[in-house]
Amino acid sequence: MTNSSNPASEGVERRGLMFVLSSPSGAGKTTLTRMLIAEAPDLTMSVSVTTRPMRPGEVDGRDYYFVDQKRFDEMVAQDELLEWARVFDNCYGTPRAPVEAALAAGHNVLFDIDWQGTQQLRGRAAKDVVSVFILPPSVQALEQRLHTRAQDSDEVIRGRMKKAGDEMSHYDAYDYIVINDNIGIAFESVKSILRAEQLKLERQVGVTAFVQKLRQQL
């Protein structure tokens, strides 16, 4: 099994990683996620399972796996989810099987989850998890970005700002912190973290055989 898209170890079998991006709403996480997916060929987005109804334009298996509450409860009971949470009246979770298959094939899986989901992932697969928290450069910048999106009312924005304070209080639960003052610079930082983590010895499971082959050729 070979992952030819490894940036610096082509030909060496490696294990993939779970790459978590978290941030308060408006800090740039969604933009960074899209940029990463577009540029990294061996990075796939984790698709969550949810009990909420499908919205117009959504596709089952692409946006979410849509299930009823009974099936979701079965998945929890049978340990089929790496992490899960109830948000208001709906449940969301990460199916275990597709993620573990991707990691074994040497592919990286990108997660857009909060700190609680990140902690659950760590509890189940700590050695495979790399987490990054995106911070805004200032409260003023965060509020301005939320207003610029023109998607929410002032009341909703106030709620998001209040929630941001709670989310930012958990910054120390993450491996890396990136302050998004400039989206291009922030993207290069996040991309560098991903590249460096790919090259860790414990993830390059084929490096021993590779070194032995090199030594035999001397």
C-alpha cells in the first residue's frame, strides 16, 4: 500500500491522520477548510451522520448521512461513532468505519467539529488526531466578519459572539493555535502543520522497510 501524494516521502507507506479544525463562527475555519480540500489531494472531508431533516440541495452521503433517531441510537450503542453530540433537538456524529478505512489507506481526514468532539476523538484515537484552533485577530474583527457575511440578524450575531467567548476558552485543548489576521498566511500555517504531521516517524509505517532497501543498495 503506497500513498504517492505524500509531499516528501513518495513511495513510503504511511498511516493517515485526523486533522481537526475548530474556531468560533466567523474566524475563517470554513474558508480554510475549502482551501485545504482544494489543494491537498490526499485529504478528504469527514461526513457526519445526523438525525436532522435533509435541507433543499443537500445530498445524502455527501453533506451528511441522514438517519432517524432509532438508527442513531443503535450506532451509539454499537460503538459505530468516533464522536457524537446532541445539538438542540438533533444528533450529530462521526461514523467510525469510513474514517478508519481512510487512515489505513494513508489518507488524511479533515474534521469540522468543536472542542467537545475533538476531546472525544482524542479519547478514542489520540495518536491519529492533530487539532488546530483558529482565532480571530480581535473581537472587533470577528464581529465585523459576521456582519460582512450578511447572513444573520443582529440578534443572531450577538448570540454567536457570546458563544465565541466560550469556544475560545478551550483553546488549550488543541495542539496548534493559528491567528487568522490574513487568510493567505493562516492557510500557509495550517498547510505547514498538516505537512509536518504527515512526516512524523510514527505515521510513516513503511519507513523501516524503505531504509532497509536503501541499505541493501549500498
